[in-house]
Amino acid sequence: MTPSLVPFRPRPPWLGGTLQTLRALRWPWPARLPPGHRLWLPMADGDALAAMLHLPTADAGRPLAVLVHGLTGTEDDPYLREAAAGLLRRGFPVLRLNLRGSARSLARSTSHYHLGRSADLAEALALLPEALAGQGVVLAGWSLGGALVLNLLARGGEGMPAILGAAAIGPPLEPEVAYAAIDANPVLGRALLALYRREVLAVPAADLPDALRRAARQAGSLTEFEAEVTAPRFGYPSFAVFCEVNRPAAALPRLRVPTLLLMAEDDPLVPVSVMDGIDWAICPAVLPLRVAGGGHCGFYDRDAESLSVRAIGAFFEGLSSPAGASAP
């Protein structure tokens, strides 16, 4: 399916991709959510992922919506809280999942997340009890979280509940291109590198020797960090192999569940041009939307809910309806 171009009228004062991005990532007044339930999902190697579960006021028989944050994020990122609030209003139970080594999971982490750790999502989903996942699961991931969702769907995992569909918002489909764009951004790039460095060095990891710690402190770009720290730490022979093995664009033709892909033309961190190099004819499960604006994970238009929340909500509602659930 050829990507549909979606018009976009930004909500003042969030004009342009950079301001949309800052609003999504660092808005100081996040969406209100009802009290939740803290869960810890244990990984096979002894680490655990923190998650926050919210239940809707009335049981509508909806599938569980599992939301995954992006690079240097947590369950409390503004875009993720806004999506959680929107899905709760639509009757979905919501689980906000924190990746390994992120701030919320740090207390029980001896390692950190990266582009290739979709197996963590598979383990976490396999741990969900029937009471939560019995109606199936829908997944949504933003940025790196979206990449993990796409790779998970392409690779599968044992024991997972039925996944009815997914949404990926601003994922780095071609990692080298995204890393280069981040490194070229003098404001957002430096901030993301500093936050990522702090996260990785905060994990009390026995498997991060002094040489890698020095490399983490000295890395001058996200590309260098992944090449000199992440790749060797997790056994990849090079940065090129790290990207190739975990390339989300390569996962798209292998998807077998309906998947919404949302990209913004003015995204300052993940260039939308990567969509031009994908053969959409061999990606029948993917609904690609190319939005005329929205920045990175923003999509704040003139509506009270952001365009991304409305799109995800409508997509998941369609999947959870009787007709949607029975569609191939």
C-alpha cells in the first residue's frame, strides 16, 4: 500500500518539527491518568521490567494495549501518557512498559535496552496473565520503542498472547539514517546522547568493563556510542552488523498482523525520506501514513487529542471490533 499523505495543521505555538518534538518529549504538564498498579515483569536473566497498569472505568471487553517508550524515555513521557489517557477513554486497559535500564526499570536492571532487544518485549508479553491478556493484545511503540515492536512482530516469540495489531510512531526504519540525523541536530542530538550516556552508565552492570565505560564517556555522537559501546557489549562485530541485524525496515514485509505506521514529514530525528525506499507492495499488513507535520512523536494539531492518539485509538478500536478481529 502506497503511503497516504495526511494533511496537518499544527496547534499553536507548536509550529514546526522541533517544537512539536519538544512538546512530545518534555512537556512539563503531562496528561492526567487514574491511579495505576505497579507491576514488575521478571526477565529470564534476573533483570525485571517495570510497568504501570491502568484499567478503564468500565470493562468493555477490549484487548490490553501495551505501550512502549522511545530512547531515553519512560512510562511518564508526555506522548505516552497522552496515548494511555486516550485509550483508557476508549475502554482499553493500558500497560505502560519501561525498557530494561530505563529510569523506572533501573532498580532491577544489570543491562540496558537497545535496538536489538525485542526479545525483552516477547518475554514481558509471555508473562501477562490470562486475566489481562485473555482478550488479546495491541502494541504501540514510539521511536525506538516502535522499532522494537516491529522487530518483535517479525520475529515472534514463544508463549505470547494473541497480538491483534500494532502501531509504530516515528520508528527508525533505517537506523544509520536516523542516527546520522540525530547526530547532526545540534540541540536535540546532544541532549539525547547525554541522556542515553547517563542511563547506560547508571546501570550497575558487571558486564560493562572499564574500556566500555571510558568509550561511553568519550563518545561524541550517538553513532559512535552504539558502535563503540552497544555493539561490542552485546556481541555484534560492528555497528554495520548491529544495524543490519536489527533493521526495522526489513521487518515490514514479514509482518502478519495489521500494523499502523505513522511518520511525520518534518521529523527532525527520523527522516521521513526512508519511506521512499520501501517496496510497500510486499508489506500488505502495514498501513503507512505520511503526515505533513508533527515532528518526532508529536502530531499536535487543532484537535483536543493529538492526531497520533486519534489515529491509534481508531485503529485499535477497529481491530477490537468483531469485524476487525475476524479480518485476515
